[in-house]
Amino acid sequence: MKILIAYQGLIPVTSYGGTERVIWYLGKELSKLGHAVTFLVNKGSYCDFGKIIFIDPTQCLADQIPEEIDIVHFNFFPSEQITKPYIITMHGNINDDRKFDLNTIFVSANHAERFGSKAFVHNGLDWDDYQKPSLNNARSHYHFLGNAAWRVKNVRGAIQTIQQTKKETLKVLGGTRLNINMGFRFTLSPRISFYGMVGGTKKFSLLNGSKGLIFPVRWHEPFGLAITESLFFGCPVFGTPYGSLPEIVSSEVGYLSSKSEELKEAIENGNAFSGKVCNEYAIENFNSKKMALEYLVKYNAVFSGEAINKTHPSLLKIQTHKFLPFE
């Protein structure tokens, strides 16, 4: 099958960038499975296992799809009619009552359910590209992983929770000690360290020394690569029960609560979780080959003339409060 993966961004990703990482590994797995992969992406991108076409914003999108392509996998919503068979993966949240394309696919069961759909594919990663976890080494800290400037990620809640423990420390991957964008916030505590937007070996090293991920998000997380990456490195997850977290974080690999005090107690008993179990769980359930095979089922369906959804997905309940509860 000749597959075009379309995304309005750059590949490959070097630091922060969940969607870029997912589509890169999807294309890589599809290529390994014998399919011809082409990326339609922004200028500056490159790829060693597939073709690259740069998006021309001055031209009609449909005219930029090569004639030989069998299926187009959009990772954004095209604004024009597409005649080729296609699917659209929705990676984020949209909080209004618009109706989405019949061929929209979501990234978790909860994500799909909130839009009245059952069509989803979990994100997967190529774990061979990651530094091998040291599951028996001494762990010195906990970590937060995400864009800390994005308030729904709730780095303040992560800091609050750690500070309630007796002596645990937190390394914030994705934030800075001084944040003017969030209203001049400055974190004084020496128990909190900040590392900005880290990637590659530096990121892997920090995860490899962590006791667990603190992830008290205050929105319905669509999926959460921070969760699966942390689990791969043997880190249990301590987060809120919102969005995809209850389906991804089982009781064997983490603890969920919207109460800081309860998360604190679970963190102080974090050695009850097995790093080996966390690692094996991530490898088995959230790998890129599994993702690619599940997408191939969707590709074949639309290639045969089927629609992914019987009715147009639409948000069932608009969220009136910006932040979900956390105390």
C-alpha cells in the first residue's frame, strides 16, 4: 500500500513534540511492514526511510497528493474536499460542538467516547530507539514531564504534591524556575529542579533515575506520551483520573487521585510498584508496531469504501470549567 502521512510540522522531532514522534514511528513501522511511505510535511523535514514532500501553503492541498497514493493519513483537519481514501487522527481536545469528519480517529477510548465515537488507536513508540532502562539502579527523584507553561498540565500541582512529602525531590522536564508567562511565578524550593525542554540522552538519563512520574493533569488528557515513556523507564505514574489515564494507568503501574494528599501518600509508598512490571507493560501495549497494525485495519476499511464512524463525531458535553478539580 502507498501511504501518505500529512502533518503541518517538522519531522523528525529533537525535543518536545508528541505528534511528530508518533507519526515518525508510524511511518517507520509501516515501511518495515513493506508499505511505501511518503510524508507531506513542512519544509526543513527529512526522512531516511520514506519520501518527503514539502507542503506548499500557496497551493491546493488536494493537488499536492501524488496520484499513486492509495491512502492519506491526515494529522490535522483538511479544509477542502479530498477525493483519495483518507483518515484523520485527532490528537488533541476541541471544546465546542462542531461535527467532525466521518473518518476521524481518536487516540484513546476515552478520547473517542467523549466525541461519541468508538474509533481509536493508542499511540505507540519504537522502544528500540530509547536508551535501555536500568531497572535495578538506585532511583533518586520523581519527575514531571510535559509543557509546564500549559496550565492544564498542572506543574503547580506536581510541585505541591512533592512538597507535602517528607523529603522527596522533583525534576521538572519541560519547564523553568521563573515563568513570566504564567504571571511571574518563581519556584524557590531547593527540592524542585528545572530542566527546560530536554530531549535525547539527557531526557533518557533523567527518566532512568526517576522513582516515578507526577502527572496531576487538570484536563481530559487525550493520550499522554509522558505516561508511556515514563512507564518504559520503570517509573510508576501518580496522576489524576481524567481522560485516558484510567485506561492507560492500571493499579499495577500507578495510582490516580484528584487529591494531592492521596497522591502524596501513594508516592511515599512508591516502592510498592515494580519497575520491571511498568517497563514490560509499556513495551507490550504501547509499541509502534502494534499502532501501525491497528492503523492498517483503518486504512483498509476506508480503502474499501467504508466510513470509520457511522455518524459524525461531536463533543457530547462541552466543558464549562477551564480546569478539572485538583485539591
